[in-house]
Amino acid sequence: MQERILTLIGVIAVTISITAQIGATDPFDYRSGQAPNRPNTDHDHPPSVAAATFGAAGEQEEQEKRQKYTCTMHPEVVMDHPGNCPKCGMRLVPVAEKKRSTPNVQRPTSNSRHAVHNANAMAMPHHEHGGHEMHMEMHSSIDIADPMSREGSGTSWLPDSSPMYARMFMFDDNMLMLHGAIFPRYTNVSTRRGDDRIDAPNWIMAMYSHPLGDSAQFGARLMMSLDPLTEGGRGYPLLFQSGESWHGEPLHDRQHPHDLFDELSFSLSQKFDYDFSGYIYFGYPGEPALGPPTFMHRPSAMDDPDAPLGHHWQDSTHVTFGVATAGLVWSNVKIEGSIFTGREPDEDRYDFDQPEFDSYSGRLSWNPTRNLALQVSYGYIKSPEALEPDLKRHRTTASVIYNLPLGHDSNWSNTFVWGQNHDTGEGKTQSFLVESDYQRGRDTVYFRWERVEKSGHELVLNEAADTLGYVRDLSHGNGLDIGLGAQFTINNSPDTLERYYGDDLGYAFEFFLRIRPSLHSHGAHEHAEHVAGMEK
């Protein structure tokens, strides 16, 4: 236990140290808004020209004194001189003065309307500079036509209004975004098969994109987890959980740890028209087009340290060693298909498993409004479990994610997921999940309701879990959110399991810290909602 505690303390210290260094090495001068390594955008006029046009220069100087500059990503940043945004490093643009309407005002085209629609979360309003219209859109790293806030795990979609907890860095046209979370905690699980321990589930992810001209983009992502260190080979206690193995035995009442490398992928996307695009995605490991966004990437589950009991009915393919996906997007509808390796990761959490590409899946996604994301998907998974090599699984899922921004620093996110596994020799088993997460300022309340049918070969057992949790942020909105949380779970099982679990009520409680980046560009998020409202 002491070794685990020391390891945990070391991991937490390194994580906080790295985050602090990122903030401390901000390459931008907050007072001047100028990046030391980037050229100043002020334009010096030759003395001879200035002397010849003294009157005009005087007027121009007076106008420049009145001119304000803002960031297309952070409209709350307003300065009285050109430079770079102190938050993200992007070049500031002049704030267009309001002018009286004239007959030659250009009305939005269908293309510009689409640009404003994509502003739901990250794209910024138009600005005029030197008679030329300027606008900046932040694109998904998977598909250049999608807004960044729509990007979930793999190639899945979230609602366009979803909050993003991340740090973004701009290097000319290159975008790098970092996000993740760590949950140092004490957990206690009752019944004969329970356990108590100190651990720290965690993950960190980097997303990168680079434009290839005006209508194409290259994207790359890296996701890693130190679960092999903090959780050990058996993973953490989670009553009624199942899936994967340890030392040649199936894991029961434990959530398996994730691999050191959970995603290493790249994508290429092309916009064919303003509302029509396509992309290809390769991951080793990666995530196929199957199921909803993985639980740790859903806003409704981001504050819950535990995986859902229906994980292996809904979104367990998020770490797959060998994935190739192609998709077409028309407006807010996407159809995509994948070929991938059916076998789940082996017990060695540090290696790269052999790709097989022996399974396939398809998914249809639709975001009818900026607050709603729907998907249905089907997959054939060959030999998912190493202990049952002849097993063939047919998985079908459907999900609804509803996210509602409630004003300044407040959000309500909800998810419903249904997943069905049809295994050879065992028939069909179902899973249902409802999640909700309400955040207002420093306070967050969340709950999860689950019902899962799990096969005991001869029997189908109905298992249930109900979780309620609360988080209070000790540090909030200053680059790193550190929240102190607690949650309580009640587990219900059939009488047939009493000889294994006892006849007492199953329950679990835990106390934890939730450490993650602060909400990204909330001011831009609010402004985008205003623009979207004007469009309606």
C-alpha cells in the first residue's frame, strides 16, 4: 500500500508540475499582447513618406488611437494597439466600426451562413480589415468542415454547444490542443467481492491540425494513460463490472486499466462544397465508428471517475490496435464505416498489439440542432476476448446526447445510451444508461443510472447501479480546475448472486480530486451563442 501511495503522489506531483510549467512558459506578453518570438504587426512608414503626407498621417494616427483590436478566438480580449492575443497567440484584428447601412452592403451567402453556423462553439464573427472580410473558424482535427466543439472520441460527434476543457496553442496556422484529467481518490466498495484502495484513474490527450490549402486539412491525435502505474494489472474495484482479463482469468468486479497508448492516429479531410466533406482516419491504436463518444469524453460523464457498467456493451472499442475509417458529411449528417481489429487489448498494457482488421462497423450520426447529437451504429467484432477466441459478437448501439448552455459559466449535459451484444452461443443482452451533469460556477452535481444484462452462460443476470456525485472546484477558471468531490453508488443484483456477494446491499463511496484544464474560450462560446441566436 505504501508503494502505491508513493507512486500516486509522484504521478500527481509530475502532472501538476507539467501543467504549471505550461502556464509559466506562456510565450506571450500579457501587458503588450505581443509574442516575443513573433514579429510585431505595427507598420513603420518611411520618414520621407510621413513628411510628404503629414496631414493624412496625422489623421491616420488619430484614427489608430481610436482603433481597437480583438482576438477572433477570444473576443473578450480588446486592446488599443495591434499585436497578438495574450491567451492563444493569434494575431489581433481590428474591431470593425459600426457604420450606417448603405445600399452596397453585402448580404451573407450560403457559404457565410454555414461559417456562422459552425461558429456554434469556436468559430468567430467576421471582421473587416482594409476593406477585406476576415473570419476565423476553429475546425475539428478530424474533419475540416466540423466545428471543434463537435469533436468527440475517435470520429464520433458531440453536440456543437458542448463545453471544452482544454489548453490551446497556435503556431501560425497550426493548432495544438491539450486536455485530460486525473482523479486521485480513495474508494471503498462493499460486499464480499468489494475492496478499498487509493488510486488515480487518468488520461491525457493532444490534438493537432494543419491546413492543406483552403479546403483540406491534416490532423493527428495522441492519447495516453498512466493507468498501468496507478491502477495495476487488475484495475480498480467496480462492483458488477466485467471485461478483459488478468493472469489468464476474466476480470469481475474490476474495471481494467487502460493501455499506456490509447490513441495514436492521423486523419485527412477535404471539403468539397460548403456543406459537403469527407475524411479518412487511421489509428494504431484508435477508435472505430461504433457506439457513442467514449465515457471520459462525454460532458455528462467527465466528472465521474468510474467507467459505466455497460462499457463493454456500448463504447469498449475506443482502444483498438488497428482502425481504418472513412466518412462523408453532408451538413449535419454523417455516414461512416470502419474496418478494425476485433480483439481487445491484451494484458501487457505497455505494448502495441498485432493488428488484424478482421472486424467492421458502420455508424450514422445526426446533429439536428446545436444542442443535440444522435447516433446509431452496428459492428461485427471477431474474437473480442482472448479467453474466448471463437466468440463472435454483433453489437448494436444508439445514443442521444443533449447539451444545454445555461449562460455564463453554467452548463447542463445529458446522455442516453442503449447497447446490445449478440454473442454466439449466448444470445442477446442489453444495456441502458442515463447520465446527467449540471455545472454552475464552481459547483457540479451529476448522476448515472444503469441497467445491464450480463450473461452467466446459463442465466442472464440483471444488474443495476445508481450513482450520485458532487464536485466543488477549489481552483476554477484560471487555467487549471482542481475540484474536491465525493460520490455514492448503490448496486442492485438478483437473489441468485447472494452466495457470491452476500445478502447485504451493495454500495460504494469515494472521495476524490478532479484535476483538469479550465473551460476553453468561454467568452468565445458566449459570443458564438449570440451569433447563432441572431441567425435564427
